[in-house]
Amino acid sequence: MSVVPMTNNTVEIEPPVSLWRDAWHRLRRNRLAVFGLAVVVILAFTAVFGPYLTPYDFLSQDLNSRNMAPSLTHFFGTDDLGRDVFSRVIYGTRTAFLVAIVVTFIAVLIGVTLGALAGFFGGWLDRIVMWLTDMTMSIPNLLLVVVINASLKTPIASWMESRYLATLNPFYRETIWVDFLLVFGSMALISWPPYARLVRAQVLSIRSRPYITAAQALGLTNRIILMRYVVPNALGPLIVAVSAGLGTAMVLESAFSFLGVGVNPPTPSWGNMISDGLRVWQHYPHLLAAPAAVLGLASVAFSFLGDGLNDALNPRGAK
Amino acid sequence: MMMASDIRPEPTPKARERLLDVKGLTIEIETRNGPATIVDGIDLHVDKGETLGIVGESGCGKSLTMLSMMRLLPNKIRVTKGEANFGGRDLQKMSNADLRKVRGGEVGFIFQDPMTSLNPVMRIGQQLAEPLIYHRGMTKAEARKRAGELLKLVGIPGAEDRLDAYPHELSGGMRQRVMIAIGLACNPQLLIADEPTTALDVTIQAQIVDLVKELRDKLGMSVVWITHDLALIAGLVDRINVLYAGTVVEDAPVDALFDNPSHPYTQGLLASIPKLTDERSTRLSSIGGTPPEPGRRPKGCPFAPRCPLAEQVCHERVPSLEGVGQAGAHRVACFVAQRKLEAA
Ligand SMILES: Nc1ncnc2c1ncn2[C@@H]1O[C@H](COP(=O)(O)OP(=O)(O)OP(=O)(O)O)[C@@H](O)[C@H]1O
Ligand code: SF4
Ligand SMILES: [Mg+2]
């Protein structure tokens, strides 16, 4: 059988620490990964608590102090409406994490389910899933998102409007979550195929490992084997992919905002701040520089962390 | 000593009852050049309470035969002919749901490699509990308690404390004991041990053999023990089947086989025992050549290309397994051996 033995050593070896603690030790020795982890932790903290600690409200306008350069009162200056850019970047961190987490969560859910089923059962199920994956990947991402937004935004908005007029329920007045739903939904829709491919490949390799045959020889059902034997063993590479995927999702949101299909103002997102800043960058470079720098930092941090996790979880690949 | 086999009493002759009866099982593998036969119409049987040893070189199809009975073959390898009756029911035709009850519930497996046959991310207590919950309908608490007892049964020190260990926290010998415990969890009628000791060092091998012997006598089950190592199992098994290139070439009570090996391959196997014990080599140094590859089986006797006694007929016809001892208890598939014994 095509089996990679965990160890060729036949003498008694007793690794003193668990797989995960081992991985943690290796991660800590990787400087870039530690840097990435530190930045991610700080950003996550900012996303959760930042909005309560900002010097200004992200919406409060001060028309007497518009487009001000960075100073001690406004660390990142102010924008064309006199809003504090530092506060908006901080609030944007929350948006970025919200987008990244929700999108990645949905994409992983779809990808893991389809990939695991395809890899485990093979046959026609595999062919359908692979076809879906290839189809999705062959459609240009931005095109798909623009089409979804253009075709769904207006009908949903007008439906909401009509519901509001009919019921006077203020719920239907709130359109922000519709924007979010569309942004999240369309981003997840283009983000799941890599997860499906990864998990399918993992499952294909795990399926031929002896412990799977051993589980089948115990008479366990396919469902139990899939949930308790296959999926947990495929988790390592998935964690790595998710870490990198979170960064990618943040960048993706900016790309969408730039095209005007991202998170809508006035909710601050790094993406819509960058896209606003781009229009005036010759005059007020700080409006572009501040959100772009933070986005760049976040994306680099996630990718360092992902690489570090990859090395840490593959002891054979790491030095 | 010639007739030692005939003196040895059959295990309680009247109570002999077939537990496992494999008839004409043929296994083929899908290759680039079409299907190739790996196991060619094999016949095997195990009686209730009997321990059968299966020996043969690496790659002769020992593992695949056992896996195929339980329909556990990997992709691209399948059974094309034959039946495998267990307790009177053909496992090859059984529904998946019924088969799952037999797997683990009535037939326990111990696999070749304790390093890779346990789920690395599941605590061993849970791996032991899984079949108990599934086959015996135990609650989690009951299963955990029984898992602790099983670990004690297979001689793991500090059994209960080990329930929460992950496989990599145990040594190879301990892991193999865990595998045995899992195989025994549901008190199976048949335990299939596929070279359960090859990955272990010599003293632990002997301990494992003694353990299985003790448990077999205590629990009254049948055992099929697969090995390269005839010497290791001499004291454990009642009967031995020698496999060559996917067929049984000799079937004999253990003493008869050692005293009077009839097939030239068995003779070579016995002659090479000392060499086998001091290195982990699986090649038979006393017999030149290698077994035929799947898809390149000779037309006549599969052993003919390597056989020192081969005659013209050996290259033309396949010898069948025929009785040479009293009551047909000792059977051999070799033209020359059959002729010799008839003449004697
Ligand atoms: N997954 C597989 N894919 C392709 N060929 C296989 C596979 N498993 C086994 N074979 C082939 O089938 C033949 C019989 O294999 P099997 O594992 O039954 O041998 P074995 O007698 O158990 O050997 P060993 O003593 O090494 O365990 C071998 O020639 C092997 O090359
Ligand atoms: S049948 Fe012929 S070739 Fe085969 S083992 Fe006997 S003597 Fe050798
Ligand atoms: Mg084998």
C-alpha cells in the first residue's frame, strides 16, 4: 500500500510532547511567524476593543478641520468630511476581521464539505465536485462578484423598500446587512474552491492510510470514519490555508470596494477608505497611505503566520 | 517421526465445525496492461477454536486475502471469483449493514503496523470505545470502563491512566497491545492477526505471541495468524497453510509440517529459518529467484521457475492441493511430492 510510515524506527521511541505542543515550539523559533502572530493578535484585539477606545467617533464630522495632515490630535489626519482617519482605520479593522472571518468561515464550510465528500467517496460525486470547482475557478472572480451585486442589489433593495412600506417594520429599513450579505456571500462563493481541492487531496491521501482500513475493519460507518478519522487528520494543512485565506479575504474586500461593490460607506472599511483615498492621493497622500499600510501589514502578517504554521505542522519539512 | 502428524489428535473431532470457509477466492488488480491475478482461487478454512498460521514470502497475497474476505480491499483491487463463508454466510454477498456487524463485532483484526494503524489524533481510550458503542450499544461511560479493562487484559501497565494517551505517546509494543485490545474489544469469534509483530523487537514479539495464546485460551476464539516467521508461531498454531504466489501450496497440522515438509517451497522455507531470525529479511536466501509478479504467472505450477525438482509436467499443469496424510489432514500441491507419498 502507498503508505508513508510515521516513523521507520522500530525501536521504542516516546516523543515527550504532543503534536500540537511540538508545533508550537517550532513556531516560536520562526521569527517571521512570531512577527505575524504578534501583528495578528494586536489587530484582532483592535478589532474587538478598538472601536471603544478610539479618540473620535468614526462618523463624527468636523467640517472646520477637513483633510488635515497627521498631527498629535489626529494621528492619521482627517478626511474630506473632517472625520478622524485613525479612528476610521481602527473601526475598519473590525470590518476587515468581520469580512475575513465570515467569508473564510463560509468558504471553508463549503470547501471542506465538498472536498471531503469528493475525496472519500470518489466516483461520480468526485467528478461533480471537481467540475463545480473548476467551473468556479474558471470564472473571473471580479466579474462574478460584479454580476451578483449588479443583479441582486437593486431587486433586494426594492423588495426591502416595498416590505417597509407595507409593514412599516424598521427592520426593512436597515440595508447595511444586505450589503454585508451580498459582499460576504459573493466573496465566499469565489473563495471555496481552493479549500475543496486541498481537503480532497488530503482525504485522498488519508483514505489509503492503514488506520482508515483499521476503522473499516471495526465495522464503523462511513459517516463516523469521515468525521472522526479523516477530517481531523486533514486539519493541519487546513489551518495553514485558513490563516493565509483570512489575509486574502481582507485584500479581496479592498479590491471589491475599489470597484464599488465592497462594504458600503459610511461603514468604514480599509477597502473603501483606500478607494476614496485614491481619488485625492496627490493632494492628501495620508488618506491613502494610512489604510493601505495597515492592510498591507495585515496581509503580510497573515501570510507569515500561515507559512510558519505550515513549517511547524510539517516536522519533516522544517529544519 | 514421519507420522507425528497422524498421532497428534485432531482438536475434538466431533465438535469440529467450520467457522471460516474460503473457496476459490480470486483477487485481481487493475494494471496498465489490464487485470492481473494476485490471488488465484485460494481455499482456506478455519474451524471453531482452531488457530491457523499462514506463512509465505512478502507479497504472496496474505494480507490481501484477509482484507478481501472482509471486503476491505483498496481501490483497483477486487475479488473476481469465489466465496468467503463465515458462520455459514457468504461475506462476499452480504449487505453492507450486515457486513459491518461482522467486522469488529464477530471478526477482530490486528494489523501489520502498529505505528500507522491507530488514528494519530484520537485518544486510545476512545478508539477502544468506538466499536463497543457501535456494536454493543454501550454508553460512553460503560465503554470507557470496558476500555480500561481491555487495556489491563492486554497487559498495559497503568491501564486506566493510559486511556487518555494519544498513540504517539506509547511505545511500539504498547501500541501493538492497544491494537490487540481493539481487535478483542467485542469478543470476536475470529481474530485475524496480520503479522502483528514484524515491527517489534524480538523479546516483545514473543510476549505478544504469548499474550494472544493466553487470550485465545481464555476467550475460546479462533485465530488466523499471518507471518513470515515459522519459528515464532510454532508453539501457537494448530495448523499451517503455506502460501505461494496467491495459492495454498501446503496445508498441514503444525507438527506434520515441521517433521515432514512435503512441498519444495516449504522445505526451502524451513531451511531458511535461522537466517530469517537474525535479520528482518523476508527473502528466502536458500531458494533462488523471486516470486512471479502479478500478471506474469507461469502457466503450470507457480513455483516451477524456482523449483529444484521441477519436471516437464510442472510447466504444463497446475497441481491441485491433495491429501497426503491420514484423513487428508496434510495436503500438498506438488506433483512430485504427491507421487512420492503415494509410493511410500
Ligand atoms: N494497494 C496496492 N496497490 C497495488 N498493489 C498492491 C497493493 N496492495 C498489495 N499489492 C500487491 O499485491 C500483492 C500481494 O500483497 P499482500 O499485501 O497481500 O502481500 P503479503 O503477503 O501480505 O506481503 P507482506 O508479507 O509484505 O505483508 C503484492 O505483490 C503487492 O505488490
Ligand atoms: S509441482 Fe513441480 S514445480 Fe511445482 S513444486 Fe512440485 S515439483 Fe516443484
Ligand atoms: Mg501483508
